[in-house]
Amino acid sequence: MDHTRVRQAYGAASTLYIELFGTTGHVHADDLALIGRHLAVRTGPVLDLGCGPGHLTGHLRSLGVDATGIDMVPEFVAHARATHPDGRYRLGSLDDLDVPDHSVAGILAWYSLIHLPPPDLDGVLAEFRRAIVPGGPLVAGIFVGDEVGAFDHKVTTAYRWPVDEFSARLRHAGFAEVERLTRLHDAHRPHAAVAAVAAGG
């Protein structure tokens, strides 16, 4: 992934993005419930990767989760810190989490994988698996298509995945799918939420 291009694109669109998507009121209730089912039960640190405006990190913390939000966009991290001052937010990237091996109890990657070119996904998932404890959950949101392919996302190029193919990539990285939600007839665009656990737990 071209980190600079993605960071600059989201930085330029940050004000509008925060206005449109910056609260949990813009997240489907079924998605919030799935996130809570798999991450609110964890003891230990949870990372919200690609946290954007910080609303889901804040939601997790409201459920008693020791959640930290990480994003590559300075404008998002600044907004998250100002809006959720009791939370922890820092700059960082998906492919280098800067945490010890098996030190993270769970990971939320809510539409933060969508800009990864398909050849880059396996390396990022391997980094997630390195960081997460055995048995730890990963919850990801993705856009869905009949085949892997790029589309013109409003901010910058993004990718759709067949859910089964995405699940296979998770399995290859050492995760096992345990739940999925799909809305293939969503008015905006088809998408899915997938929960998986790291092997060994």
C-alpha cells in the first residue's frame, strides 16, 4: 500500500469523513453487536487499527475494553484525542504494529484493510497474527464483490473481496473464522464483517 498517498487522501478529506462517519450512530447496530460479542469479553489490550475518528475505540472503552486506537492520519488521531480524551490514540501503520509478539488480546480492523492491494494483505495479516495472543479475536469489516478487485472509493482506491476468499486469507495467516455478517443488498455497497480467532487458543 502506498502509505503516503492514502494518508494524504484521508487527511484532505478528514473533515467531511468525520462529519459523515465519526460517531457510532453511523455504524449498523448488528455490526456494533458483533464487535462487542468478540472484543468486549477480552482481558488485556485491544487495538483498533485504522481507528479513524476514534468512535469505535471509544465504544470499546465504554464497554470496559482496554482499547487503543491507531491510525496513520494525523488529523484523525488529533480529532480522536480531542473528542475522546479518556482514550489512547497514536499514529502507526498496519504493517508494523510496534508491539511485542503475542501481547495483544484482540484486534479490530474496521474497513482499515480495504485500501491494501491484494498482494499486501497476507503480510498485514501475518503482522496481526504475530501481535495477537493465541485464541485472540480479530474482527474485520470489508467490502464484498464476486471477485477480488479494485474500485473507485470516494477517498482513494479500495478493494472488494469475496467473503470466502477473505476467510481463506485469514486461515492462511493462522486465523479461523467464527462468525460473519453480510449485507449484500445494502443500499450503499455490499459489505461484510468477519470475526476470527488466532490459532492455538
